[in-house]
Amino acid sequence: MLPRRIKPGSELIRMWKGKSHRVTVMTDGFAYAGEIFASLSEIATGITGTKWNGPRCSGLRSGSNREGTNGR
């Protein structure tokens, strides 16, 4: 389910370990790297290699300022 403030067609851009990752919000999911995903968490896990809250990883929700949250 999309957060109300994110509209289809929006792009989420996040830096992780020096690489830019671009996710496009779709009506029925999220497009990333030529594939459609049901959730941001699936994408975040694929990018980071660990289980992440997708909206938090994408910068849509605030979280703790833990080391590593920005990919450094």
C-alpha cells in the first residue's frame, strides 16, 4: 500500500554505498532496475543485502540515525 503522499509516477532516488538507486512509484507497485516489486522493502533488501523497512530506507519515514543508514 502506498503512503498517501506518494503518487504514481513519482521517483525515489537514494544513494547507497556510492551508487544512486532510482525507484519509480507505480499504481500497482514499484519499478526498479527493470523489474516491478510489490513493496519498497523488497527493493531495499535487494540493495542493502539485509532486511530493511522499505519506506525508511527510501527516506519516506524518519528513523534512528544509526550508522549505515545512509550507506556510508
